[in-house]
Amino acid sequence: MLATLRTIAEAVAQEPSLDAALNRFVSMVKEAMQTECCSIYFADYSQDNFILMATNGLNPSAVGTFRMGFTEGLVGLVAQREEPINVAYAQAHPRFKLSPEVNEEGYNAFLSVPVVHQRKVLGVIVVQQKAARVFSHDEESFLITLSAQLASQLANIELKEVLRQSDSTHQTSMLKGVASAPGIAIGEGFVVLPKLEFSSIELQKSDDTESQRKKFLQAVSATRHEFHVLANTLSDTIPKEALAVFEVYQQLLDARSLGQRVEAELQAGWNAKSALKLVIERLVSQFSAMQDPYIKERAIDIKDIGLRVLHHLVSTEQAVKPYPEKTILIAHTLTPSMLAEVPKENLVGVVSINGAANSHASILTRAMAIPAIWGIEDLPLLQFDGKKLILDAYAGRVYISPSEALVREYLHLKHQDSLLHDKFEAEHDLPAVTKDGEHISLLLNAGLDLNTEQINAKLCDGVGLYRTEAWFMQKGQFPSQKEQEEWYREVLTRHHPDPVVMRTLDIGGDKVLDYFDIQEDNPFLGWRGIRVSLDHPELFLDQLKAMLKANAGLGNLRIMLPMVSHTEEVEEALALLEQAYFELQEEWADQFYDLERPEIGVMLEVPSSVFLLPEWAEKVDFCSVGSNDLTQYLLAVDRANAKVAELFDPYHPSVLRVLAKIAKDCQKFELPFSLCGELGGEPEGAILLVAMGYRRLSMNFSSLNKVKWVLRRLQVVDMENLLEACLAQSSAKQVHRLLKQFMIEQQFSELLYTQKGKV
């Protein structure tokens, strides 16, 4: 059964169009289940009905024309219940609806399952039989499993079809993702090559067979050279028998092997990439289906060779491609180096397939004020290259091939956005004081965009979070103590005399160093933050000494420990700080400066830390809430996982109640506290935090003036009344409803569109 499921999935994936894929699907399911009819309906949410997309057993002329309302018939019932229906006499069921145009009068047995992808019903699969019987549990289980396996695949095929139609008809298509860095971008897609897979290649035809053949032969030649170099490089280190694999690879590249098959596809009109994809996927499928283990293993070799040839094919096309004047960067997984490679004046927006709005890479785009959208899964990446796009990074929408009318509409919205920005900027030199005289310190989250932060130094009350790992991530090896000292000194001097809270090295999770790779199955619950530093005291001491020396004569350094979950970690870190201090007193002396012991604090981002505040308040000088990770761990939601991105919500009542508890406890223990997560950079978040008692909020520079503008127009008592109501709610949806109502009442409705599509 498992082999049959895999065969069907692979066969459907290889089809070049939606129609072909669905026709192949219904035929193979009908044969596998030995039934007399299989059909698939797709949900059309624009018309609230299902459309028959493919059938093997019903009237073929009804395909594409027959529709059934969402609440009609057994198909509608399956979708409503989101569960299978298995009946022996379908026509006796009270919800059965006779539709003569599909010719199903002769069928009695009926089994149907919904196709659900990311909580959305995409369609319904139906198998039918003339003999009246209830389908067995095994048959029902097979169809359910098949539906679950193919849901994302069918969504992907449907998406490709939508995009292909937009190419041919010049109609606008819209995709939905997760809004991240706010703003609107209008520009041209530029795809950064991912780790290539054939799934990212869209099948396309070409009229110029000769030029495609030339490209393929060049890619094969480059691959041959690559294998030759590899064999020579390894000849002294591995046995000769092992080197024989490269001879096998060279043979597989031969014209009589791979080349002949690709040539046939080129003659059929496919371009080089598509021809290679069709041949390799077919060969891999054939080899994988073999019983002999040795032959099955050759499928891996075939795929490896194919991907290497594909890489050279695509690299040749990309090598001379310039960045468009208005570049919208599209990547499988965004990295800081990708952003750095695009000239700043060209980059207007970002779309990342993997990741989510609260991943660290997403935070980087917010720090750079670049509109960004995340988590559009199953995107046929290369199909977006060179396309005109609109990014609505407030609502999380990407428009492909937008009409002129839509472009004009978004140009107007960009203009309105600019006017709002100017309104915030006009008060940048005014203090952040509420209407009833309460001063709120607005601090900077810094360390991500190392090239531009120096201009922001005097526009905030200091730095509430300086991410020292940013320097480490830009290096090819661990930086020396001297290098670190120079970096830290520059930052401390720039912001002097305002305080700078430097977080010690915080790697792990989705922040990795190329030269210190951490491979873990569950990195967010693994070796990260203070755990790495304490396991490598030589690195930790180097960093602490660099900070202490950089602070000499300035005195505005504060040190913060990330990801602390145990009291022992606080004690060990404090002991190492003492060690660094005393060793420096002996090793390092400066005639002009005396060493100071800086204040040391902890980040509250692990739930256990919230309940250890009574003990920690006696050991540390301050604390700062990392609301991003705290939300992640409280809600058990990986904030870099697009599949669960919508569940990550810092306005969840449980998160708000924990934040309020932290503020209350810190006041009780007289422990200075702040918040440095993304929540403080949102007007609604800042309002609730001030109501809780937070008077120090740290955020990205792009949020400072907006938050200040809002707080200057409110009284704390009004914020406290709102907080009381929000804390009494049982769901995030109810909290958002109250926040929206409050913003309208306080005449902030012009900000509502910019709140990430939450209204």
C-alpha cells in the first residue's frame, strides 16, 4: 500500500499541468482501489461552490462546467464536516443530490474524503461503485492517507496553474503570506538561487531547440569537469575502488545514457531544464521502484548527477543577470548575506518562502525598513524571476503581474504611507511623554544592520539590546578579543553617555555561524544562548574581557545573558565575569582608564525564568523580557515555521498575563526591567506594556517615532483600562477586537491598515 501511495504521488508530481496531474490522479486511484469511478472536485471560494476538475467514470463533458454549492449534496457535506463519508446506498442519503449532467445514476457505493491544506478545504475526492457496499476500513484509510499526502502537492500544482494563466492572460494573481516588515513595495522579482531541487523547476517549452541543446551540453561539460576535479582532489585520500564511482558518474553523463533521453525531450519542445527534470524524475522513479537494494540505491546517484547538471544550467542563466532598478528579492530561505549583496538603492522588498514574521532574519528586514513577506509555502520559485510584483507587507499579500489600476491604487497607498511617516518624523526630537506626564524610555534594538545604525544614535534613549552575534555571523572565524574590543568600543562611544545593553553571544536556533555549525533536530530547544557560552568558557571569557576593556573610561555598558533557564547558569556566568575582571586587572592596565564592573542582567525568554525572579533579583542588576522567544515557548510555536506562523501571537491572553506578572514581580523586588521583543515596537503592544508598568521599551529604529507619536497622545489611565479588559479575554481574537476598537476611539484609525492585516 505504501509503495502504491508513493507511486501515485510521484506520478502526479511529474505531470506538466494541473489537468494532466488530476487526470493521472483519478485514473491511478481508480485502478489502485479497483473501483469503477474516481472524481476530484476543487473548491472555488470566489463563487462558494465546488467544480468537477477531473473524473474517470462520470460524464467527461461535465469536467470544468459542473458545479455544486458548498452546502449541496454529499460533496458539500464532506467539506462541511471535514471528514470522510462512506455509504453503501448514496442515493438513499438525505443529503444526496441527483445531478443528471454527471451521469452518476448507476452508482450506489460512495466513499469521499476532503483534501485539506493548512486548515483550508481545497477540494473533495470521491470514489464510487455500482455494487452497493460499504468500502473497507483499509480502503478508507488508503484514500485518507492519499489525500493528506497530496494536499500540499495539489495546492502547489494549482498555484503553478494560476501563475501560468496569469502569464498567458496577463491577469493579476494574488498569494497570501505572513506580513513581516511593514510597507508597500512595487518592483521586479529577483530570485536568489536556493539549494536546487527539481521541484523548484517549472516545466516550460522552448521554440529554440538548438540553443537549449547547447545549454545542456555546456552544463554536462561543466559537470564532467567538476567530477574530474573531485576525483583528482580525492585520489590521494580514498581507495581507488571508491574513486570508481566517478567513472560511473562520467558514464551516466554519456550521450548514450542521459544525453539520449534528454535529447528526446528537447525534440518534444521542452527547454533544457524541463527536459532534464522529466528525464531525471522518471529515472529516479523507475530505480526507486526496483526490489534489488543495490539498484534502488542508484536512484540517489541519478538524482545527484541530475542536480549537478541542473546547477550548471541555472548558474549559466543567472551569471550575467543584473539586479533590477527596483528589486524585490525572492529567496527560499533569506540570509543576511543575500540582503548585503543587493545594492541598498535597488532593494525595495523581500519575499521568503521559509521562515516566519518573527524569525531573526525577518527582524533584520524590519531593522532595515524593507517591506517583507514570509511563509508563502510551495512556491515555484524560479517562476517569479523577472515578474512585476506588488508587496503589500501590511496585509501579507503578493500580487503577481498586477494591472495598471492596481499599481495606481498601491502607489496612492504608498503616498499615504509616506505622509504618515512624515507625521511621525515631525516629532522625532520631542520626548516620549504621555498626556499625563509619564516618561517612557524608548531604546534601540541594534546590531543587525551594522552599516546604518550610527546615524540613529542620538534619536533614542540608548540601546536596550545590542546583538553581539551579528559581528560573529559576518566573520569567517571567531573574532579575536582585540577585534571585539574595537567593535564594542565604537558602539559604546557612539551612544555615550546613554546606556548600551550588550547581549552576550546568542547563537543557536535559527542563528548559525558558518564556522561553528550546530546540527540539531530541534535547535530552538537545544544548544543555544548562554548554554553555548558556558560550555565554551574560553569564548565567553574572551567576549567579557573585550566588553570590559571597551567600557573603560565610558561606563555606559550593561551586559545581558540570553536564554537563561537555571539559577546555576546565572551563578556560573557571574563567576566567569568576576574571573574576567580580576584577570584583566592583572593582565591589562591603562594609564588613563580604570576598569568598571558593569551592571549585569538576564533576558526573560524561557518560561522557567519568570518563576525564578525572586531568587535572581538578589543576584542580578536588571532584566529584560525577550517577548519573541517567550511567546514562542509559552505557545509551543516555532516562530520560524511558516506552517504554524498564525499561531504565534504575542497578544494571546496567556502571554499578556505573563508579561503583566513579570512587571508586577519586578516592581515588588525592586528589579529594573524592560522589554526588548518585537511587541514593544507595535503601537498596540507599547500601549499594553506601558499599562502594565513597563517604562523602558526597546525596538527597531523604524518603530521608534511611530510608538512615540502614539504614546504622546494617550493617558496612562486609559491604557490601564484597556489592559484590564484585554487580560480578561480568553482568546487573542477577542484581544485584537478590543485593540482595534480602542485605536478607533482614540482617533488612530489611520494606523489600522499598517497593523499586519490584523484588523
